Amino acid sequence: MKTATEIDIRTEGQMARTHYLNVDLGVKSWLLTTDHKRIGILYLWTILIFFVIASVAAAMMRLELLTPQGDLVTNETYNKLFTIHGVLMVWFFLIPSIPAVLGNFAIPMIIGARDVAFPKLNLLSWYIFVAGGALALWSLIHGGVDTGWTFYTPYSTTYANSHVISMAAGVFVAGFS
Ligand code: HEM
């Protein structure tokens, strides 16, 4: 049984712990946030989703490689698997991980700034990244790409028979973000 004083102390402690995670709750408060730490977290969850999808492709490749025969997927599908694995891992996980997640979250605090210079533009950048990722996933769902993550020619031009343009556009849009 706690005394009234103990309860008061705990309440004060809880009020003092208000921070960027609990200052405002709800999906809208996250989707419209201009707080650099929250935007860093938005990037973190987004790149983790791409990491999981790319990992599923990696797991399917390793399963296919259990035996020399093509038991699980065709040669064409295998090419598409390592391409989507590479595209998502490199452009939508590895590259944004340090500048977008850590950069947003930590740099303003490290340099002692209240936030980044243009917080709304910072949020817009995340939306543009999501749009690029959506375009890449659209290309995946509609048949994928078999060029490898570098989109080297002539696989991506003369011999292209997959969704190279939409996938490359997705990467370009993400790069622009
Ligand atoms: C447990 C984790 C992973 C597994 C099992 C895995 C597995 C594979 C496999 C089987 C290939 C295809 C090899 C081939 O047939 O040519 C591949 C390619 C590749 N992986 Fe991973 N991978 C993993 C994690 C990662 C990570 C974390 C990254 C980068 C952040 C990455 C980047 C790439 C790239 C760039 C390629 C080449 C894609 C291409 O040729 O277009 N992988 N991986």
C-alpha cells in the first residue's frame, strides 16, 4: 500500500519523462511530425520493412541453392530474386540507413541544434522516399526486374524484358529524397 506522498512523487516523475515518443500519440502526430527524432524513427521503420522484403528474397535464393537443380524457381525468377534483393538492400536499406536514420536522429543533438534547418522539407523528404519505395515495390509486384541491382546495359536496355524503367525511376525518386 503506497502513501499519498509516494504516489505524488511517482506522478511527478512520469510528467518529467515527457519526450519525443510520448509528447503526442497517434498515427497523425507521427505522419505530420516535423521533429527530427521522429522523422529518424519513421526512416528506421521504413528501411526495416525494405530489409525484411529483401531478406525474404535472400532466403528464397539460399533455399534454391540447396541443390544444383532449379527445384524452387526458374532461372529467370532467380535473376529477379537477386535483383530485388540487391536493389532493396542497397538503395532502400544500406544507403538511407546512416544519413537518413542516424543523421536525422543524432546530428542535430550532436551539434546542439534544436532541429534541422527546414523541418517540413525534412518530412517531405521521407514522403518522397516512401513514394520511391512504393514505385520499386510496384515494379516487383508487376513482374520484377532481372538486370541486377546496378541496372547495367545492355541487360537494362537492348535485352530488357522486365520493369526496368519503373524500378530505376523508384531508385531515382528515392535518391532525390
Ligand atoms: C543473411 C543475409 C543475406 C543473405 C543470405 C544474402 C544472400 C544473397 C544471395 C544468395 C545473393 C545472390 C548471389 C548470386 O546468385 O549472384 C545476394 C546478392 C546480393 N546481396 Fe545479399 N544476402 C544477405 C544480406 C545482404 C545485405 C545486408 C546486403 C546489403 C545491405 C546485401 C546485398 C547484396 C547485393 C548488392 C547482391 C548482388 C545483387 C545483384 O547481383 O544484383 N545482401 N545476397
